[in-house]
Amino acid sequence: MTDTTSSGPTDRARASELSLVGRFLKATELDTRMLGMVGALLVIWIGLHLLSGGLFLTPRNLWNLSVQSSSVAIMATGMVLVIVTRNIDLSVGSILGFVGMIMGVTQAEFLPRMMGFELGDPSIWILALITGMVIGVAIGAFQGYLIAYLGIPAFIVTLGGLLIWRGGAWWVTSGRTVAPMDATFRLMGGGPEGSIGAFWSWAVGVVACLAVAIVMVNARRQRQRFKFPQRPAWAEIFLGTVACAAILGAVWVVNSYPWPVNIARRYAEENGIPIPEGGLYIAHGIAIPVLLAMVVGIVMTFVTTRTRFGRYVFAIGGNPEAASLAGIKTRWVTMKIFMLMGFLVSISAAISTARLNAATNSQGTLDELLVIAAAVIGGTSLAGGSGTIIGAMLGALLMQSLSSGMVLLGIDTPLQNIVVGGVLVVAVWLDTIYRKRL
């Protein structure tokens, strides 16, 4: 005879805990999938910190990690729209290399030598950036036209693009590396001068916290206006507090990483600043490429959630036939998605080229893998119809964390590629399981 009396209170306690967690998630309306990804990111960070002997979770490494993630994160926001519509873009890494080479040649050779521009002319970097953006959009339009209007599968078109644009980058300079870049252009790559410093970083953090409060108040008013259920006041306060704590904590971390001693000393000598006995402390603050990624993330979130174009994209991904019957110009929307993807790749190309201070033929190699993995890990379903911008950007941070951590651990590049490929496969497998449970 089985005794069940002892297990009764335990079962009731477990049920009570599950009920409490369920009520908390329902009140805060937190996405469990997003929470799982944040939890996985924290576990990876702590594990890499312990394995690296305390080197990973340092201000220096976290600052570098944010800069390294920005390029992939920007492209991942566009890849969300591509995958949501049941397409794929395997050419983003090659387009980045090609556009980066065009930008490099434009500012280092074409404008100064052939057009007579003087070195340091402020219009050089602007023209180089605009040229790269125009070419990026043109490439996206060309590939989008082939996919949307000629009916060629996106896999084939972008696979061909992977080879064509990589070869094009080599053809532009016959394999040469082009350097150096314009001094102002280099600011987009980060570094001591490519950061906004402590004061402006705190200013950005405060403005971001105010923006969070305004958005939450506005969302509450909209719910009240349309008579939608309201979140409890404590849930609103909790979410706002957590968001502001995360923002200000990130600002504190980037302000805790000072300029290298020699660079700070040279800066002080050039500007007549006395050097204190303990040395001159100048904080990096938020890097410009990270600011660019933040702006892109905000704009893309607005586009996907608040515009007709964004609604059309998810409608096409959910059911292309129904979207077409509803009057949506599905082919034109698809072409615009690839044009937007080309534009975002050109921004990433500028960041990558500025950070290297050179345009190289290996630039962007395998970035397509990182971008697709970031989008999928961030919750974008390969079956189409669902995905978030913030999730893709967190996915980019997770992928770059793995790469950065493996570098700190001294793991060889081939093994790094094995790990990244394995993570991508696992992410798709988990997405399949998640969709089956819906």
C-alpha cells in the first residue's frame, strides 16, 4: 500500500510556487522565450568568466564586446524581416566586404587622387559613406527584384550573391588592402576617440530611462483608451525599475573602462591638461558604433510594430496567399525588405571598415552565419511569421559573447566555427520544439 500523505504538502507547495510564477508572468506580460535567452546569456557570461580566470566580466572586455556586437546586431535587425517573410539572405557578409571595399577606395584613393580632394576634407567621409549606402541599397534592390519579381528562390539568389560580391571585393583592388581611412570616418569604429565619454554617456542613460517611463505611461493610457486589460501598478513599477537599472548599469560599466595610459597622456599633452600624480583617468563611455546599433534597434522596432510596412511584413510571413488576397503588394514589400537589408549592411560595413582602419578582402567572412544565428536565437522562426528586433540584437550579443569568450580561452578558430555552427543547429531545433508546443 502506497503512502501518499507525505507527498501531499510537497505537491501543494510546488503547485503554489508554479501558480505564483504564473501569476507573476501574467501580470508583467514577460515573454518566457526572451527570459530564457537572457538567462542563457547570463549563464554563458558567468561560465566564461570563471573559465577565463576572471577576465570576461571586466569593463574592458564588456566594452569591447559591445563594439564587436554592434555590426552583427545591426544586420540581424534586417535579417529578422527577411526570415519573417520565409526568405533567407546568405550574402550579407560578402556585401559587407564589397561595400566596405568601395567605401575604403572612395575615401583613400578615388576622391583624394582622382577628384583632387585634400586629405582631411570633411566631405570625403560623407561622400564615401553615402556611396557605400547607395551601393548597398542597389545590391539589395537587385537581389530583391530577382527574388520577388522573377521568382528565383532567395536561397539561390543570395548564395550566388555570396560568391559574386566576395569576388567583386577582390576585383575592385585586385586583392589589395586599402588603408588608412579618413580620421572622422574612423570614429564610427569606436576606440578612445570614437566614444562619447562619461558625461554624455550618463546623459544618454538618463534620457533612455525617461524614454522608458514615457513609453510605459503612454502604453498604459492607450490600453485605458481602448479598454484593454491593464497591468498592475506594481508590475509597471517593477518593469520600469529593472529596465532603468539595466541601462544605468551598462553606462556604469562602459564608464569604468579608462583610456590606455599612453593615449591619455598624449591627449593631455596635446590639450595642455595637467596630469595628476595618480595618472589621468578618462572614461571611454558608450562607443559610437554601439550608439548606432541602439538607434537602428529603436528605429527598426518602430518600423516593425508601428508602421503599415511592418504589419505587411508579418502578414506575408504568416500567410503569403492571404496577404496577397487582402491587397498587399507582396512582391514590392519583399523587394523593399532586401533594399532595407542592403542599407543596414552598408552601415555595418562602415563600422567594420572604420574599426579596422582598412578595407580588406576577408572583411565580413562568415558574418552571414552569425547574423542568421543571431536572428534565429533571438526568436525569429525560420517558418516565418514571428520574430522581434530586440531578440535578434540579444542573439547577436550572445553569439559574439561565445566568440569573444573562446578567444580569451585560447580556442582555435576551427573549433570556434564548430561551436558557432552547433549553436545555430541547436537554436533551430529549439525553435522547432517551441512551435510544436504552441
